[in-house]
Amino acid sequence: MQEVPYFCPNCRSNRIKFSTITSYSQSFLKDALSGIVKEFLEPEPIVETEPTIQCLVCSFASNEMRFIKQAEREPRVETPTTAVYR
Ligand SMILES: [Zn+2]
């Protein structure tokens, strides 16, 4: 994940609360006749080029770049209490 601001492109009210969604692949063996699962193998995370991010306000999930691009389009406006004056 990149250390840059996110902004949810769906609800456009959340810059703070997110989760990252990881997909796993878990192989298993079935009995060809009964259909019973005989063995589960170790789950392995699916390597993705970009993490999937979910907004915890509206549950919208998408690739990280959409959240980053939205934050770039609509940067957080600094208020007098957060602005640094030089
Ligand atoms: Zn949202």
C-alpha cells in the first residue's frame, strides 16, 4: 500500500477508515464419486499488483489507484487548525 492520501470515490466523505482485501486460493481434493471434500491444502495469498481497498463508510471496494486518484482530484482542504503557516 502506498503512503499517500486516499479519498473514497463513491461516498466522497471518507479519507480515514479503510480496509485492505486480500484474496486467498485454497486447493482441495474431492472424491470423484461422492463429491465429498477429502483434503484441504494450505491457503495461499493471491499476489496482486495492486491492493484492493474497501471504504469502511459505504463498503465500496476497488483497486487502490481509484482512491489515490480521487484524493489527488479533491485534496483535503486545510483548515486554520491544521494549516502550517510559514
Ligand atoms: Zn465510501
